[in-house]
Amino acid sequence: MTSSESTDVLVIGSGFGGAITAYHLAAGGARVVVLERGPWLSGEDFEHDFKFGSSSTRVFDFVIGDGMSVLSGNCVGGGSVVYFAAMPRAPRFVFERQGSIGRRMWPTTISRDTLEPWYDRVAEALPITQTSWESVPYSGGLFGAACDHAGRTANPVPAALDQAKCTNCNWMMAGCRFDAKRSLLLNYLPAALAHGAQIRPLHEVQHLTRTDDGGYRVHYTVLDDVDYRVEVGSGTIDAKIVVLAAGAGATPVILQRSEPTLGPMPHAVGRYFSGNGERLNTAIFDEERIRDVLGLSRPDGVPYEAYQIGKGPCVATWDRLDGSLPEYERYSLEQLYFPPGFGTILAQVPDALGPTWFGAEKKELLRSWQSWLTIFTMSEDDNEGVFGPPPPSGNAMRLSQQMLARGALRYEPTENTLRGWALSDAEVRDILERDGLSRVMPWTNDVVGAYTVHPLASCRIGDDPATSALDDRHELRDHPGIFVTDGSAVPGGLTVNPAMTIAALAERAVPGIVAAARARGVDVRYGAPAPDGGTSSRDAVLPLVRGALQR
Amino acid sequence: MPAAMETNQGRTMVLEAYADTILPGEKRWPGDRAVAGVSSGGGAVAAGALLVLRSVEGGMAPALDALADGIEEHARAYAAETEIELDPEVPAFVSLDYPDRIRLVQRLTDPTHPEREAWISLAMFSVIAFDAAAHSNTVEALAAGHVGLNIIGFRPPDSDGLWRFDTYSYGRQLAQPHPDTTPSGSPA
Ligand SMILES: Cc1cc2nc3c(=O)[nH]c(=O)nc-3n(C[C@H](O)[C@H](O)[C@H](O)COP(=O)(O)OP(=O)(O)OC[C@H]3O[C@@H](n4cnc5c(N)ncnc54)[C@H](O)[C@@H]3O)c2cc1C
């Protein structure tokens, strides 16, 4: 047998689920190694460039499946590096959802109230602040004004952004050049490093095996830093505890591939995937109607023509987040920006005579790109995504050197999901087509299926072993010592942006992981402050976790 | 196989005609056959679709010959089925007029077509050539007047090649917040 490195805790993936657990465990005294498949970039590495091979493709993962394409981060910091930093908490009714299983999907121990102190920890750590109307870009203002005109409310969305540093460049999907976006590179990860955690970029975990002492051996390959299809090395690390946080599009694949060596996986591994009920609509605005109907005008007198300007989603309407409405009919609508390419290919021509997403009419539509506004629906889907057999390595077959890959996820939207999408499409039209403001079309699902930047639930927590892969402490059923703390643990669609809830659940899971590590002889304690030393939210949770720590 | 397809030039014309079907442009010269010329201003071809398709980064390059040949096969079948007489001087797909090119590409990219993923990939790369100039540095592409970035009206960066928008907000409250908003600014 070849010799293997060893550590106390091995964390797979450095997004929210990985960075938060790595920080707390390292700060508590455990030896922590983080393996991350993507590169390690920061600050000036983040380019304003769409060229293949620039940071916009290096840090991104776009996996085409059957009926669902998944966009995620692929770098140290994971999705926090590419995300838009909208960080609302999930509405209360979400935790009461039943979905397709005829009983509450969430563990009985978790509700909005019980999660609140953990949300507070994340809000203090990043930090997250409210957005003022003064810092809402034109696109958000336009959406807000249209909502108001249609008798709807609209809120600026809380965000992990330093508004003073933000240049409204809208390049945030390529990583933030100005350190305005408070990605994990600026808080949890440097704090984890300061406590001795090691982060190894371009290390892609392939599968796990067991060690003789009840721990796990983690098998990884090292990827070329330009052509991720090329493996340049491999190795193993033994750990007493494994924290899987590769994201909802990758975590179940690693477990599926490990099944021959670890033994049968819970039924829910690789099932119940949710795309957070995402749906996109693009409105093509009539500039004059913006001025005449909404009374909006920029300082230079132009009503809008400002799709390119801003910082992703800033304004949302939450009128349909009404717990008294039936399940599958609740959703939020958020104004959004996607750069050209990702954000243009699926947009459809209103009243097209020919094809809707390509052709001469599509080209004409592109001429008014600066007058576009994209609206993002987050609804209650039916957890209908299922992962097929795992590919030979990674979470998908890489087609390009970077970014583009073909995966095994199948997603056939059910009637419930389709109904929610149809309702939200009609609502977007009702708001934005009013008085001739714009013409609206949903993005086509016929090209790469539905499209999500919010993969969830493919290895979820719950009380029912038949429909959840993890117990309410995020430990993988029948495989003690493996914890899953990323978006795959979230039981279902959240109707709002998920990172705040993923992060809060990861914070909440830490005391249980600490207890499991201690039971395996690791000298680790719970109770680290926020990464910048702040203690108020830590002090608020300490009384809550005594029980967990004594387990 | 017609003589036109035996050369790389023939395959290039086929791929150009395909990209031009996705986002069409004006003819590059009077006798341009690959570009149908149904739209004013450059289209995907002028934007660099072939450069994007052939880039080592994109991963499509090794498949392009087979894809061009595949398009040809489908074009010949389509012509036979619809009783269109093909011009032997050019590849079959290039010989089709724009409406027929469109109909064939619609068929190839239809959700039920068994090879659709290949044809969608070609379309995606054509789109990113036009909308994003993925084969070149964005600042340089803008400076060189890249046709796609120009047509979408993509604004240029500051002199250091980075984008900043000093004026970006209407600067006032434009809607009422939801009545149940919590103190942290989230839905209740
Ligand atoms: C463009 C975009 C915008 C978004 N905007 C928002 C927003 O505004 N608000 C919001 O709430 N959410 C947003 N999201 C979603 C948010 O980024 C994710 O929900 C969040 O990052 C998920 O956290 P996670 O811990 O589950 O996984 P991730 O953050 O995806 O982290 C997983 C990490 O694991 C790594 N990994 C994967 N496989 C392996 C492997 N085999 N070995 C080693 N490492 C591996 C990945 O490279 C990645 O770094 C956005 C996402 C995208 C793509």
C-alpha cells in the first residue's frame, strides 16, 4: 500500500459549504485540508474580458444536462467568486414545504426561527448589508418603478457588497476586480488559512474509500491549470472526518462514484435535485414609454439604455412570497443581468415569424440590448432532478479546456413546476408589458434545457431516511464521519437566492461536525468568532449548541 | 461527394453558412456565397465565428470536419426531400437559400433531433463569437470595432481597460417595500 498523507478534516470544495466549515474547524484546532478543483485567483487576476481562458472561463463551470444546465463556480471560493452577492433570508413558509413527499421536507429541528441565529452569523461574517435605493442601478430602478406602476411592492435586496468600492461594472461573474464583492476570499478563507488550514487548488476529488481506523481515504487528481481536461497528478489523503461541499452539481457524483468502495448510498443521493425553480424572462423596453409612463430619465436625458450598468440583481418583488398561497404558486421575481453570451443566447424574439432564439429576427433584437431587462423567477420546483451514472472523472465530461461540460443530470419539469413558471411568466408580463412599456418573452428551454445558477437538494437533509440522504446534522446516513454542507443539503427550492441559506446551514452544521471529530479523537472546539473577530453572533449561538457538543 | 466538399475551403464555407444562419450578416464581398446577406451589418461570420470554433480553448476544433460533412449530408437529404436543385459549384448547405437554411437548422436543433447537441454547440459558439468576441480580448475587440459588440452597443471601458460607471442610478426610491420586510431587509 502506498503511503497516504493524513489530516483530521478533509474538506472537498471551497465554496460556502467548504469555506465556512474549514474556517471553524481550523480555528477550533483541527488540522484541515481543503481540496478545490478550480484555480486560486484573487483581485487583479479577475479580468474584464470575455476571451476564452480569461478569468471569466477559468472560474466558471457550465454543465449541460438533459433538461437542465447548471452554472457554478470553479475556483477557490466557489460560487461566492462568481455570484451576484444577493443574500436574502428564505421566507418562513419555505421551511414548511412538503414538496413531493407528503410531509414536511425540512427536519423538524429547522425553521426560519431556529435558523435565524445562524443567518446572523453569516451576516456578521461576510458582512451582508441592506441596499439603499441610492445605490440601486438603473436596471433595478426600472424594475422597481415598473412594479410600483403595476401596484406591486419592490425591495432592494440585501447584499454582500461593499457599495463604496463597487464600480457597477457588471463583471462580477468573472470575479470582482475591485474587492467590492465580499466573496469568501475576503473573510472565511483567509481566516481559515490564518488558523493553519491548507487550501490546494486544481485538486479534483474523484472518490472515497475507507481506512482501517474508521476514517476515509480521499482520492484526488491534479488538473492542468489551463486545460482542465488534462490530469497532471494524483494522490490520496486520509482523514478522520470528510466534509463534502463540492456543490449540488458535484457532491452526489463523488458519492455515486464511491458507492462500489463505500457501500450502498442512501436513496436520496443524486435524487431530488432542485434548480430552485429558476426561470428567466427578458423584456425589451421601449425607451420612450419608460420616460412617458414611468417618468424615468438618466442625468443625460436618456430614459434607460443601461442594461450593461450595475451589479447583478438589486431589486426584487416579494408579493408572491405569501405563505397562504398554495405550494408551487409562490415565487419571487428579481431583476438580473447576465453578460452577452450566457445572457443572450436563450432570449427569444417576441412575435417571431421564424425561429425565436436565432436567425435574422434575433439579430435585430440584439441591436436593442442596452434596453433589455432580465427578470429572474425563483419558484418552488418539484425536486425532479436525478443524476444518471457518474462520468469517469469530475462531475461531467469536459468538452472545452475550461467551463463547458456535459453532465448526467436529468430534469423533466413536472406539472407543478411548469405551473409555477407559467404563473410567474404571466406576472412578469403583467408588470412589464403594462402600458406598452416592453415586450417580454421567457428564455427558451429547448436549447440547453432549463438553466440554473442555484443547484440544490441533490443530497439533502431531512427526517425521513427514504427521501433524505443526510440527518439533520448533515451526516450522510450509514456513512458516519461524512458530512455534506453545501447546496445539495438544502431540501428544496427556496423561492429566493440560496447562498445565505446554504451558508447559514453550514454554520449550523459546524457544532455537530466538531462533536463528531472529537468523538474520533480530534482535539477541536467550537466557538470561533466571525472571521474579522466579531463576537456578537457567536455569543448568541453558544447557548444553543451546548447539547450538540456534548453528544 | 461534390468536389467543393473535398477541400477545406468547402468545409469552411459550410461552417460559415451555418454560423450565418444563426446570426446573419451582410455579404463580405459581392460574390460571397457562404453569407446569405439577409441582414445589414456583419453577423456571426464577420464577428469571428470560425475563429471561436477553431480555438484550442473551445474544444470544438477536432470535430469540425465531421460536423461540416454532417451538415452537408443533412443538406443533401433536405434538398432531395424538398426537390430543391443544388448548385454543384458550392457545398449543398451553401447552395440553400436563407429560408431553407433556417428550416434545416430548426430541424437539426429541434429537441427531438438525435444529433441536436452537436448542432446546438455550433450555434452556441456562433453566438458567443458575435455577442462576446470570445476569441479575442474584449478591450481589443472593442477598439478594433468588433461587429457584434458594436451592434449590441457594449460600452467601452476606462483608459486602463476596466469598466466603471460613475453615474449608474436614478438615485431615488421607486417602489414601496413589501410590508412584511424584516429589519435585516429580507422577506419575513
Ligand atoms: C452567476 C451566478 C450568480 C449567482 N448569484 C447568486 C446570488 O446573487 N445570490 C445567491 O444567493 N446565490 C447566487 N448564486 C448561487 C451561489 O453561488 C451558490 O448557491 C453557492 O455558491 C453554492 O454554495 P455551495 O457551497 O453549495 O457550492 P459552491 O459555492 O458551488 O462550491 C463548490 C466548490 O466545490 C468545487 N468542486 C466541485 N467538484 C469538486 C471536486 N470533485 N473536487 C474538489 N472541488 C470540487 C467547485 O469548484 C466549487 O468551488 C449564483 C451563482 C452563479 C453561478
